[in-house]
Amino acid sequence: IQDTRCELHATDISKAALSIAKWNVEQNDVTDMITFHEGSLIGPIEKFFREADEIILVANLPYLSEIIYASADDDVKRYEPENALLSGGDGLDHYREFFSSIKGTLSSLPTYRLRVLCEISPEQDTAITRLFDDTFPEGHSEILPDISGRSRVLFFLVNKG
């Protein structure tokens, strides 16, 4: 990305995850392109929203329900910490917090263009669409499939002004 008006920020609550991400960035020789922030969801970067003409968020939040997590393969549980996978009884606790924090931050902006891509569990497409519609009635959402045709990504956009 050569456009100097574009800033890339990455957040995570885990120092270990940020360390791995920084190593990956170094391996791909793009260290000077991404700024890393330790913290939850958009908290560490919401101040940058005020300076942006357009905001694009890509999120891979925990999204497994308690039932799905309990039945997940040992491989999944062995390589990912529980707090990176489990998100409450229905798997949407992190999305509720994410959407709410976005909505709160955007409410103080006179204009914005927001685009968001989030990985979801195929079982959540209806519930997460309803959650989005309740939080952002003025927005538009679409569920995108993965390579096997299963619902895997929530794409949404919200504009003001």
C-alpha cells in the first residue's frame, strides 16, 4: 500500500498474539506500514476514527458458542486459547460489544464511511444479521460464503453525511 493517507492499525488483547503478528510483519518486510496496539476491540484505535475519511475494520473475534466450543476438535482447543474462541452462550458476546463500541464512537462523528468484515460461524448468520440490523438500522449487511459455500463473513457498511 503506497497511499500515505492510509494508516493500518492492529489490535489484540494478547501480548503473545501481537508478538506473533509483529514477527509476521517483519518477515514480510512491511514493519513500517502497521502500528500495533494492545487492548480490546476498537478501544486502542477509536481516536483515529476522527481523522479518517473512511474506516475499514477487519475483525476475527471469538465467535464460538459454549455448545460449539464444547464439541470442537482437540486440535482447535490445543492451538487456540479459549478466550480467542469462546464468546458466551450464543457466541455473540464479542460482537455485541464490538458493534456497541463502534456505534458509540461513530455517534460523535459528523460524517463517516465505515466498512467492516468479520469472520462468523455459519450457524450465526441469522442472529448476527439481526444484531447488526438492531444496532445499525441505517446500515447494510451481507453474509459472504467461504470456499465451501458456508456462511463465513459478515460484511457491513454504514455511512453518515
